[in-house]
Amino acid sequence: MNLSFAITSLEQGLAFGVMALGVFISFRILDFADLSVDGTLPLGAAVSARLLTAGINPFYSLIAALLAGGIAGAITGFLNTKLKIAPLLAGILTMTSLYSINLRIMGRPNIPLIGKSTIFSLIEKLGLPYPWNHLILLILIIIIVKFLLDAFLNTQIGFALRATGDNPQMIRSMGISTNSMKMLGLILSNALVALSGAMVAQYQGFSDVNMGVGTIVAGLASVIIGEVIIGKSSIMIATIGVVVGSILYRFSISIALNLGLAASDLKLLTALLVIIFLSTPRIKKALR
């Protein structure tokens, strides 16, 4: 792997690391199989791209994407908690609806952002050379998101949210609404996924309606890889693991492409990676 591929993999790992943190909330904290993230990632990209073409400040477009993702998460939560639709089906219904909504927002399947002001073009004006300007910005964003998430999950509401996934009966016995906690968790999860989508769109220079395909699998792969390599002894360690897992996942994709693997085979590679890392703890236990 040459240096440019390594830098690109690191940048992508950091950008998609925010998405992986969102998946971590729904998958690990809430124990909720939320497939709506496949639609939420391109939702964030669509909102950000549409605002950028209208001349809106790129950082404001990130906030708008964050809010749009939160609304999408609230819809999934409403379908599950109020209409009593199964989590898997609720996520699928939201994801399916978002495909049409994203097309409506963009007005066409793809919006190029070449020549438009982005968070990366703004940071370039500070005079830092590439790739350090992009890396510093992405590292700064992922650190801010990670520590804000850590701080929130260690508040009273955060503890209630974590307990909702671990022991919902105990939470109900304490007079806390598990439905409210699920709604909050899904809003937060999808907001982070949409934020990642907006960042990725600005990083790669376009927004596409199909860019969210496989998001849930990539997010799960990042979470599982991080848990196996870094561990999950605390929230702080677990979130570090998620970010590291996202970076390692992107590196594995780059290595596979460098070895001559066809792009059409990457989904198979992702599935194999998830299977391998899911099986690793059992294999270690059997060997011991």
C-alpha cells in the first residue's frame, strides 16, 4: 500500500468513524437493529449538498444534516414505540422512505460539489499543506464527537439509556420510560450517521442517493473489530475501539483493492471480516 492510499484510508476511517459511533449507540447501547442508517447517511449527504449548492456555510450544512438525521431517527422510534412495529421492520420502512425523500431533497440522483465551498476548502485557506489540513480537521471533529458522546453517556440520562438496552425491566421498575429512552437513542444514533454522511459528501466531492448502501454492515464491522482489538471495558474504551475499528476497516478495504480484488467483491469481504471478528472470541475461548 502506498502512502496516498494509507492517508486516504485514514481520512475515510475518521469520516466514517462518526457513522460507526452512531451505529454503536443503536446496536450496542440500545440493542436495536436499526437498518434506517442505510437511508440516514445519504440523507445527511443530500441535505448538506443541497445547502452547499445554495451557498450556505458548510459548517451550517453539517448542523442541518445532524438535525435531519435526528428527525429520521425519531420516525423510526415512533414506528417502533408508538405503532409497535418490530425494530427491524421499522428501520426498513424508514430506510425505504428515505430513498424517495433523498431524491426529493437533491432533485436528482447525484449532486457534484466540485468548486463549492466545503469544510475542507475552508481549512485549506489556513495555509496548512495537504494532507495535514484534512487530517487535522477530521481528527478534531471525531475527538469532539467522541468526547461529547462519552460525557453524555456518563450522565444520568446516559446511564438510563445504557440500562434500557441492558435491562429494560429494571428501568421500567424505576419509573423511567423505555420508549422515551429508545426514541432518544435512535435520534442520537441517526443524527451522528447523517453528520457522517454530510462529512463524507464534502470529503469526496459529491452526494449520491445510493451512497448509503451497506452502511449498517460497515458500521457493525467497525464496532465489532474495535471490540475485539481494543475491548469494551468502559464507554471511553468502547468508543475509542469503534473509531479504531472504522479506521482498520477502511484500511482492510484499501489493502484488498491494492491486491487486485474487484470493487464488486467488497461486500463479500465485509461480510467475511464481520464473521471472522465475531468468531474470534469463541475461537480464543476454545483454544484456551
